[in-house]
Amino acid sequence: MNAALGVIALFVIGALGLAVLARRGRTMSLEQWAIGGRGLGAIMVFLLMAGESFSTFTFLGASGWSYSKGTPAFYILAYGGLAYLMAFWMLPAIWRYATAHKLVSFSDFFAHKYDSRALGVLVSIVALMGMVALLTIQLRGLGIIVSEASYGSIAPQVAIWIGTLVMVSYILFSGIHGSASIAIVKDILILALAVFLGIYLPWHYYGGVAPMFSAIHAANPSFFEFPKEGLNLTWYNSTILLTALGYYLYPFNLTSVYAAKSASAVRRNTILMPLYQVVIAFLFLVGFAAILQVPGLKGSEVDLALFGLVKHTFDPWFVGVIGGTGVLTALVPGSMILLTASTVIGKNVYKEGFAPKATDKQVSRVARGVLPVFALVAVYFVLRGGTTIVSVAIFASSLLTQLLPSLLFSLMKKPFGNRHAAFAGILAGGAVLGFMMTTGSNLGTLFPAAPVVFKSLNTGLVALATNALVFVVVALLTPNTTRRAIAAQPA
């Protein structure tokens, strides 16, 4: 066993131990298991949400895209600021409504707001499809991290199976408390490592950040320019807007909101979250530093840029520390996805769809039973191979954002719409997105004579616009039955 592999093993064992100990003194009812009994304070909610946001997507994807794409990669840095601004006003209202009506799962909100169990099932299906894609990101990243950091001693497939087993085990035992306990350690480590690597690597190889950019520009003068087609400025702006709008439609983000003990805890969290955008900037610097030092990475190989550089730079034991920290960036969001998905299946698919009289104990039993099954589905997809981490993330965001019109219209002071409008909007947006994805079409192939500005729009935004339009039309033609929001209270 090399030094790096030994360090990674210690990280995994330590994380599992922390997660198991987190259960002490708690009886795991459905509410306690899924959302921590609604008792998490602002700092813990922040750590959970940061853990979900700062995952293998940013650990590997941010550095990989800055390495391969240049300026378009900055969309990853930009969308968070818009998302947190929306969240400052939106999330406390969601928390108040969820708490007043004792909602547990992501889909509960839609089912209760629109008084429709069937809508809850539809939302669950969309959410589960999105979460499969998101979980494949974490598992794929986990495989890359362990394989690269262990210098090939552990194959990616083996690492994926081990990581999945660890996540399933501690979530079944400790629920959300297990993820929260690991998030504390993980966030401290990732913050320190990102800042260190982002400063040290440009200095070590180029003598500073400015000389690094000068060297990249000399080698490829057009690298920091937007291309005229494809990932151009129109794509960039539309992708930022799409991702920001759908940021809190990631179901595990709302799980963290439900778990908060007060609306003020939720709001304070949105004020703290922009700090994590700074961390992403440091990882961009790592990707840029790798361009001239680890040349030639293509396709999905660009996700290896970070480890390709650090393995050339540091001793194996320190590579193991980086790898172990990277494993934690997969375990926290991956386990939250598993927890949220299994709760949605138990609460909204099983109970709302098949057994409306099921007790919380029965729902909890079903949720825990399907959790490993959902994990196996994600493992199947990730082992099939695929595209880059960022590309999968954009697809998942596009899909989940189709739930946004139904959410926002229900949060209005005078809620607008009904179950028919919600159904029609989600199905219309999903149909547009599904057509684009399955046929490989985009606006450029469908409208080749259109201006470049139009052809470069993110197709997910087009699907969202279709969704909103259909929602409004159907809502105007049918009676308004959306439940009123809980009156605003001081946060």
C-alpha cells in the first residue's frame, strides 16, 4: 500500500466513524432521519448546503473546464451569486410553509400547494431523474479521485463500489445527521486546500498568477476569448440564468432548508453562501496552472487536470490528503442525494401514489429499503461511462429547472395557477428538453438560418420558457386552486 492510499483509507474510515457517531441519543423517526427533526441551526444548514454545492462538480469539474474551455467556464463562478440573491427572499417562505404543514420531502411542497397527490408523483419522477444524473457526478468524481490519488492502486470501478457502500451504510443508520457531521470536517479541509493550491501552484510553476496568464496567452492567444459559436457569450449568459433559476430546485437543497430550525437560520445561510464562490475561483487557478504543465487532456479526461498537476508537484502522502478531501466532497452531497431520493420515493411515490393511508413508520421502511436500489441505479449509469462532469450537471440543472414556474407562481402573495397548469407546464418543458436531448438537436440544427445569438441559447432555457408559457395559458383557462402562502413573518 502506497502512502497516498493509506491516507485516503484513513479519511474514509474516519468519515464513516463520524457519521455513525452522529446518531447517538436520537430515535430515528422519519422526520428525524430525513430532515433532522427541523432542528439544524444556521451554521449547520450552511455546512450542509455548502457541502451539496461544493462537490466533485466543483472539485474536478471547475478545474477541468477552466483547463479545457477557458472563459466559458466562468459561468460556474457566476450563477451562484444570482441564485443566492433569489434564495434570500424565496427560501424563508418555503421554510415557513413546509414547517407549518409538516412537509418532509421535496415533492411534498408541490403536492400540498396544488392539493394534488398526482402532481407530487410527477414532480417526484422529474426529481428522481435529475438526482440520478447528479449522483452519477458524485460517483464518477469519487472514482476519478481515488484512482488518481492512489496512483492507480484502486481502480475507479472499485472506488465507486466502496464509496457507494459507505454512503448507503451511514445514511441508513444516521440519516441527515451523518452527512452533517462529515460536512463540518470536509468544509474546513476543502477551504484550506483550495486556497493553498490556487495560490501555490501558479506561484510554483509560473512565479505568480499574472505570469501564469501571460504564459497561457503566449501559448494560445485566443484561449481567453469567447468563441463565436457554441459556448459563446449568448450561451454563457443563458446558462448562468438557467442554472441560477434552478439552483434551489436541486431536491437535496430544499431538504437542508426543511431541516433548519428557523426562517432566520435559512436567510443567514443565503448571506454566507457567496463565500464559497471564492473557493471555486481558486480551483479555476489550479485548472489554468495545469494547461501548460499537463497538456493534451481531451474529452472526459479534462476532469483529471487537477490530479494530473498535483501528482507532479507533491509527495504521495499529501496527494493522499487532497484525495481524501476529494472523497469527502463526494460523500456529503452523494449521501444527501440518496437521502432525498429515498424519502421522495417513500413519501410521494409509495404513499401518494399507492398507499395514501401508510403510516410514517411504513413510509420510513420503504424509504430505507429503496435507498440501496437507487444507489445501484446510479452506479449502473456511471459505470457505463459518459461525458464530462460539467455536461452532466448542465443536463440535470435543465431538467430540474422545469419545476420552477410551478414553485414561483405558488409563492406569490396571491398564488396563481392550479394543478392542471402545473402538470401541463412541467410536461411541456420536459417534452422540449427530452426532444432536444434524445435527438441531439439544438436551436442551431433546428433553425440553421437564425442569428447566432438565437442559435446559441441554452436549450434548457427554451424548455423553461415553453413551460412558463403553457402554465400561464392553462392557468388562465381553468380555475385558480393553488393554496395561499403562509403570511410573511419577521425573519
